[in-house]
Amino acid sequence: MSSSTMRPLWAPLLLAVSINAAYAQDGSALNLDTLEVMDNKRNDDNFADDGPQTFEEWKDKARNQAADLGPLGDRNILDLPYQLNTVSYSLIKNQQIKNIQDALRYIPSVQGDGARPQARGMQGSVVQNSRINGFNIISTTQYPIEQFDRIEVMNGLAGSLYGPANPAGTFNFVSKRPTDETRNRITMGVGTGLSWLKAADLSGPIPSTNNRIKYRLNLLDDSKSTYTNDGRISRKLASLGLDFQVTDNTVIETNTSHYEYKSRGLPATVAIGAAGINLPHAPDPTKSDLGQHWAGDRQHTNTFDFHIKHNFDDNWKLDMGALRQIADRESTAVTYTFANTRDHSAYTTGVNTSTASRFTITSYLANLNGHVQTGFMDHNLTFGASGFVWNNYNPKNGSSVSSGTTGSIGSTPLVGGDYDNPTDFAKPDFLGGFQNRYRTAKTTQTSLIFGDTITLTPKWIISGTASWSRFAAKNWKAVKQNGKYAGSTKSGYSEDYGWNQALSLTYKPTDDSSVYFTYADSLQQGDPAPTNARNAQQIIDPYRSRQWEVGSKAVVGGARLSLAAYQIKRPYQAIAASGYYDNIGEQRNRGVDFTVDGKLTDDIYMFGGVSWLQAELRKTGNDATNEKRIVGLPRYTANLLTEYTIPNLRELVLNLNARYVGRVATDRENTLWYGDYHLFDVGARYTTKVQDHETVFRLQITNLTDRHYWTNIHPGGINGYGSSGFASANLGTPRMFQASVQVDI
């Protein structure tokens, strides 16, 4: 959808507001029977109140806040035998966050700067670890934060709840839901590089339906030049959520969204191409030609999902639905690779247009939850099913070429450069384009889920969940004649099934605290071998991860504190000395996470914590790599957001966010390291009324000290920690500011 086609979206927006106001004034709605509204479990941070207002409300939230645990339904976070963190609507709004990656940085146990979010140092998958409203989605496409009410992150293994997945946690992006009363909000903003943000969030019942139908419409246009000379980012969103109250006990929730994301001219990814070479000192990211003026991403993502929710009685509830998503991308991003020098004076420039340019996924779920009593035991039972069908499509005539080779993309050869004095070159001719595609992979997964949470006494709770899963994957590779696509042939197939399970014991010393122990093990689909392996594109056998976790939670004032210690083990994949991609050892991650969320006093709010992680590669049979740190994972990470409400001027709130990331290994042998760094963000907001309209002014400055640093340090290759021991990295953003004004109309 071009910018010219996005502009007319503002016309129906204004029309909807006008019609809504007219109905409200003259009362000429159609005469339909009024229905008792079913409780759809809206989060208390959702739009109307922007979070708790009084200290007593903060205390109530700390004790009673619920999260969506998929087949288990909504569960009180305080009583969960898992560590779960929620990035709320109010935090997202007040910190003026614009993307998922920036939101996830507030959780210290999460490594969210890459394309696939991950927790506790375990690489996430493309679809198994990320969800919208409980449905599997594509994680390697961009999402606008303005579309969501909150992000719920559950650390650790979750195969017993959702089916086979990497042990990288579960990331659930919860869409904004319609409000019971009409509320319209406009936000305008400006930031570094003359960025201009225009957003509308409109919600309420449709008067002519007597509150049977409610809507939530979000529109976004955020186009900007950025901190580099040729850099530009464009974000455009149109999303609509609808609630249909079919009967007193049945509601249908739908969400439809179209998102366009474009970027170009940003600093390139850098990669190490040979042993003995470390990352260079991070340059000033505003320096010219650290990327190419034409290089970047263009993405279009269309998503539709629906839930049908029915209350049979006070004890049994049914939730079923499906999601369909199509994510198109045209990636011309470049990588600068250092291969032959320690002083980084020379590099090669590479671009790859043969990677997937379309992802499609259809995911589904059906969950039945109920409550029964057997003697002195109280049971919360769960029966569920979930799964997905995921397809990848690649350009038929894509290319992968770098300088120093005889290749070219189209008619334009690539050139090298000097990283101390980088140069720009003409845009290549991307022969074949991105839309002439063929299917390269199909992955299916289906799980049947069972669970029982048994309350023995008010202080002792036992919970067990299990899922039986069947999963299959099939790959195809292109057949070329004279360098042109001439068809495809099957290159790999895998099919398997098995059980995933978890068992927990929880003890509640008081109503405001809990102590728990959880053991879990889960299957994970095998990865396809990288293209440089002797078994390229063949799918290795599935493997099993195991985790134990012990933790405690408590409410202090209006804040919820959480402390958890854990160990996760999983097989480690890489290209062995034989040239074949296979399991070559074991990754063992041990760690401790501490988090705080809420108001410690009436004036002080905190969100964040500290994470200690010991991530090691073991049982490799090679002394050079055995019991060595995993590339890119720091031992210590801390992030703490603190807000201070001025006691005598409570309309004014100041905030400080401090982040620390420890040093990381940049090679598998741990002979090379990148040092630690600190980042600081500051901001303020002031709430007032302008002509009787609630108005909030916000100012935020990120990276206050303008620290130059590398982020998203990880091993190269398509299979996360399993492909290569050499590091890739991205430059962190410089000091930037964002100012906005929000008006409720």
C-alpha cells in the first residue's frame, strides 16, 4: 500500500468519529435488545485509564494482574510456576517505544535486538516462539508497537503448553481491544532526523447496535529521515479490532491489520569472516557510507485473526480461533565482512537476494477450560489443540554475491572498501526481482494439550501439563539451467512425533507471595543444514531440551518482585570436522533472573531487573571449544526504568532508564572478546487539560551519552548458534530524541 493509498484511510476515520458523535447526541440508534456484556478480560492498562492511578490500584494490580497462558487461559502472574514479564501499554506509550526490539530491551533476560526474539540465551525460531493473541506468527518481519496493548514474555520451555519449540521463551503480542465507552486519541510527534509521527487510536461501541459491536481502529504514519545522511525509515499501519457480542455468553473477537515498513541507508551488518579477527571499535553510526544509500528492507505484512469465546457456565469456557498471515519482504541489506586483516582496513561487501521473500502461516487453536471438585482437591482442567502450516517462498533468480568474486547482481559488480573510510557505490540491478517466487519450505505442526492445576490447600498447588505433537518439514531447492530457474526438486523431508511435559509445585506462604519449582522437557524440530554443509538443506533429527527452574514472587508495596534460578540443556548444532551439519555437543545455560514491576512508593515506579547467565558449550570432544562461552551472550545484563512523580506537582513525571550489557565472546574458542557498555535514557511527561481535553506532553532522549557500541552480536549463519563460530553484529543507535503530544478528543 503506497503512501497515496494510505491517506484516504483518514477519511473513514473522521467519518466514523462524526457518525459516532451524531448517534450519541440525537439518540437515533436502531432499537435492538440490550445485551449484558460478556467480560472479555481487558487489561487494566488498556487506553481508558492508562494504568493504575492511585497507590491502592497499583497494589491491586501487583496482586491480581493476569496473563494469557494459552490453553490454560488467564492466570494470576503471582501464582504462576514460571517467570513471566509484561511490557505494558502505559510503559510503551510513556517511553515512546516504536518497535518490538526496543520494548524487549526493558526485560534483562531477553536478547531482543535480532530478528528472532529470544530469552535466557537460547536462539528463537521463526514461528514457534512468537505469537499474536496466542497464534503462531512470523517473527522475522517487523511489527508496529502501536498495534498492541502489551507484550507478555514467558521465560523457558513451553512445549507442554504450545507444542515443540526452541527453549527460548514465548513472546505473545496482545492486540488492543475495543473499549466499552467511546474514546478517541490522537498523537503527534517529532524526533531526530526530522521524523514526523501521526497516530490515531479510536475506540468504542457502535451506537446503532446497542453495544453489541465495538471497534478499535489504529492508524499510523511515521515517515522520517534518520540519523544517517541517506537513511530513511517509513512505518504505516492500519489495524481494526472488532468485538461482536453474539449472546450473553458468546463473543467473537477479530483483528485485521496491514503494515508497511521501509528502511534504507542505515549502517550495514558487519561480520567476521575468518579466525583471529575481532570486531573493530564501534564507529560513530552517523558517519557517512557505513551502509549503502540503496540498501535496506521493504516489508508488507497482512494479518487477520479471530477468537470465538463462549462461557458454558461459571465453570467451563471455550476459546477457539485461527490466524492467517502473509509477510512479504524485499531485502537488499548489505553485510561488510572482515576476512584478511586485523586492523579492519579492508572489507568485502555482500548482498543476498536469494533468501525468502514471502512467508505465509495459518495457525489455529481450540481450548476448553473447566473447574471440578474431587473431595478436598480443586481441579482446573485444560483440554486443547493448536498448530500451524508455514510456507517459505524464495525468488527464483535471486543471487548472493560479494566483492572479490567474479559475480555480480544483474549487470553491476560489487566492490570492496576501507572501513575507516567507507565508500558508497551505485545500486545494483537486482535481476529477477523478489516477486517471482517458488516454494522452498513447508512446515506443519499439530499438538493436543492436556493440563490439570490441583489446589490441595490454599497454600499448596500442583500443576501438570503435557502435549502430544506431530510435526513435519519439507524443503525444495531450485534447479537452474544456464543460470536461470528451471524448476525445483525436493531436498529434505522430516516427520516425527512425541510428548512434551512440565510438572510444577507451588507453595504460597502468604496471599502476596509464592515459591515454586518446575521441571519441563520439550521437543524441537530439527534445523535444515546450512548451504555450505555437505548435507545442505537436509533436515536433521528433532532434539529434546530440558529445564528445571526454582523461583519466588512477592508483592512489596505496589510492585511485584520475581526471582528465578534455572538450568536449560539442549543439543548444539554446527558443521562438524567431517563437513556435515549435526549435533556436536550440548549447550547448557544456567542463570538467575530478578525483576521488579510496579510502584514501590506512591512516587516511585520501577520496571526491569538484572540477569546473570552462564551459557556454555559442552561435550564437544574438542578442548578448544569445550566448556567455553557461547558467542554473543553476556554474563551480566541489567536494565532498570525508574519513574519519579514530583510530589507537589503530580502532573509532572521524570524517568531514567539505565542499561548495562557485559562483555561477550566473539569466537567459539573464547580467544576474542567485545567489552561491556552502559546506556542511559532520560525523559519526562506532563499531563494537563487543553480546552477540556486530556493532553500529555512527552520528551525522551535515548543514549544520552552518545555511546558508540555494537549490539546483536551473534554467530553467523541462518541457524542461530549452530552454524558458525564467527560473530556478526550491528551498530547501536546514537543519541536520539523524541517529543510528542497526545490529546484525547
